[in-house]
Amino acid sequence: MPFNIPHGERCFLDANILYYCFVDVPPFSDACRNLLLQVQNRDIGALVNFRALSDCVHKTMLAEVSEQSGRP
């Protein structure tokens, strides 16, 4: 699932893209991490809003609770 974003373009990162970077969900996590590496290297630009960040934090916290409690 590679992202084919041309060099120099900008994209919007939703909560799922960010979530898959923190929580390992094959095969999505590798592609999302590579996307963020492209952003970090300034190959592409990225936009994110507060709602997406909040959703990502919430989903990541739920995944951690699920993992620690052993419950889905």
C-alpha cells in the first residue's frame, strides 16, 4: 500500500495515518511510517488538524489499554 504522492506536493494526514505509525498494524504501518519519513525529509508537505491529532491520541490510548488488559 505505497502512497504515490509526487515530490513537492502537500497532503492531509488523517487520524488513521498517524495511528498506524504508533500502533503496529501490518501492512499499513510500514507504508504510513514511510510517508512520515518523506514528510520529515521535506520531500512532500503534510497538513493535519487538531481533530485528527485528537482522534489519533484517543485511538492510540485505547489500543494501549486493550493490549495491557488483554481485552479487545
